[in-house]
Amino acid sequence: MSLIYQKEIKVTEKHIDHNNHVNNVQYVHWVEEIAGEHWDFVKHKTEYPGDIWMLLDHHIQYKKQVYLGDIITVKTYPKVPEGAKQPRKVEFYCNDQLVVDSLTLWILIDVETHKIKRLGNDWLDKI
């Protein structure tokens, strides 16, 4: 599994709030979006391609402002599982500086039983 997934985003008018910088809620949207993109990119390499991740907990720290026209590099990667919870980091960089840092906890849901799947601590190594 490619543990690090990244993409670039150019800040447009739709990302800007009344303070003329990227709206904080936009970062939350991007966190969920890139986590989903990463899973879509790798799920076929796992034993769980039909299952879905649900967000359980979200922590985000805003370090610097980003403005219209800036280019953001978004990086995400899973960390070692914590029981049934799968931590994921999402980092936002602008001009090689960390501007937003996020840690989320996810749980994997079996689409047939609608129950939480408990993954082994080494499940990422098996991909």
C-alpha cells in the first residue's frame, strides 16, 4: 500500500471566506475528501474493498492562513491502528510550510453486517 497519498489544490474563490482566507470548514471537507480518495486508490489491494470507513473523531490545528491563488499540497497517511480505530494524518502545506495539521480516527464498517470490523495492527503491512 502506498502509505502516503498526496495532491495539490489551487485555492479558488469558492474556498475563501469573509476574512479573505481559506475557510476553516473547507479544510475539514478536504480532510474527508482526501481520505476517501486515498481509500479508493488502494482498497482493491486489501481484503476489504467493499467496506466503508466512517469518521469517528477529528482534531485539527490551524497554524497559518492560506489565501486566494495559493497552491496547497495535501498529504495523508494512515498510522498504526488502535484497536478498532484507524488513525489518519492529513497535513496541508503551502510554500513548504505546514499550515494545517489534522488527526482523525476512523472505523471500518462491514457493508453487509453494518458492524465494525476490527483490523489487526499489521493489516497495513499485508498490502
